[in-house]
Amino acid sequence: MKREIEIFTAGCPVCEPVVQLVKDTAGDDCEITIHNLSEQCESKICVTKMEEYGVKRLPAVAVDGKLLSCCTNIEITKDDLINAGIGSC
């Protein structure tokens, strides 16, 4: 059974090395789908999957329907910005 890998990307120079790393690592036992969120797919399935998996930053990788732990719980919050002094000028 092939492993399903989904890569969420913005199609930018930061994301492309991750896309290549996944492709180089995956081998023949994997089916890779790339969701370029800067272009958004016509069916909007890429946005639906992004929301379903809880993608908060790019690039992100999901394997067999589950976002990798290295890609979770990393989002910029208002508290982070305030703690960095933004808004107190």
C-alpha cells in the first residue's frame, strides 16, 4: 500500500527545498500531492485540507492524513506580537 504524502507550500524559495527533500526521501512507495496555496486549486480541496489538518505555517507535510508533529502548533499569535513589543510604540 502506497503512503500518501501531502505537501503544503507557497511555491516560494523557502518551501521548494522542503518539497525537494520530501521527493528525494519518499521513494517509489509514496504518492506525493503538492498543494500550492499561493495558487489555490480550482476545487479548493487544498484549502479544505489545510484547514482540516490545522496547517498554520508553510511548508507543511502530512502523511496518510496526519500533519507531521514538526508542522503543528506553530503559529504567530497576537500575544507573541505584543510580547515582542509590537503595538507599544
